[in-house]
Amino acid sequence: MKQAMKTYAEKLMKRTHKAVMIYQQDLAKKQELPLAQRNMLYGKYLLDINDAL
């Protein structure tokens, strides 16, 4: 049971890390956008990040 929980936690961490990396890459590409639009970009990826969590 302990090993199964560890495996499950590692799987969730990998999924979350992937979602955050996609957000960070997209944000890096769009640095020229105004702050409000960059915040909307965060809102777009927030659902993916929360879903991964």
C-alpha cells in the first residue's frame, strides 16, 4: 500500500510539473504582452494546473 501511494504521488507530481512547464514556456514566449493579458494567460492554464493537482 505504501509503495502504491508513493507511485501515485510521483505520477501526480510529474503531471503537475508538465502543466506548469507548458504554462511557463508559453509565458516566456509572450513577454511583450501587457500585464493584464499575461494574467489572463495564467487564468487559461490555471485550470490545467489545478486539474493536474
